[in-house]
Amino acid sequence: MYMKNLILIIITILLPFSCMVQDNPKNNKEKSEMKPSKNDDGEWDLTVIDTQFDYFMSAVAKPITQYSESYLKTKNTLLVSEWNSYFFSGRYRNIIESSIDYDPKENYGIKFEYKLYQVFAYVNWRYGLRMNGLSGSDTTRY
């Protein structure tokens, strides 16, 4: 059950990957990657299709006002690196099915940085995956 939800999260976290033309399906399968996209307003965005994520954002996640953009950018840089390390090593294959294309030099904006950070906190909350880059107050204690 949660494999299905995770696949939905990973596929939809960063939408453009699903919109890319697949000229060689084998290469795309070998190099699965999520990339940020801009919405109609020109702002960076990501979409997570998972009803549990919506619940997490409204009932569990700390509000965006608790974070600064620079804090989130620093944390996301570490978390993306940790996530990609797990992906490329094959660790946590049942949870991490793609790498994340994230450029710390890009100005994504606080909303995007917040939502990306909360994806990592959600994966910890939902699947128990402990990530060293998460703040202690944003991790689930087991």
C-alpha cells in the first residue's frame, strides 16, 4: 500500500519529468530523476499527490512561518544530497525510487523550499526513514 503512495509522491513531486519526451526508455529508467518546474505564475512548484501528504501538511507539519528561506535552502541542500546518496547506492529502494535535481544556487522561493523540506519530513513521518539533514523537531520519534 505505501509503495503505491510513495510512487505517486515521487512521480509527482517534481512534475516536468513526466512531461519529458522519452527518446530512450531504457536510459530514462536507469537515470530516474525529479526536476523542479515553474507553475503558470512563474513560481517554482512541486505537486505531491497523496492524501496523507495533505493531512501531514495541515495537521503535522510546522507552519511555514517557523522557517526562514535560507534555513530551508541549507537543509534542502543537505537532504537532497542525502536522498540522492541513498538513491545511487540502492539503499531504501522500497522508498526512494528517483534522484532529485536540485540546484542550491537557484532561487526557488520560500514556498518551494518549504514544500520540498516537508516532503522529507513526510517521508520520515510516514515511512520512518530517518534523514540526518532533518531538524530534530521535524523528525518522528519511534
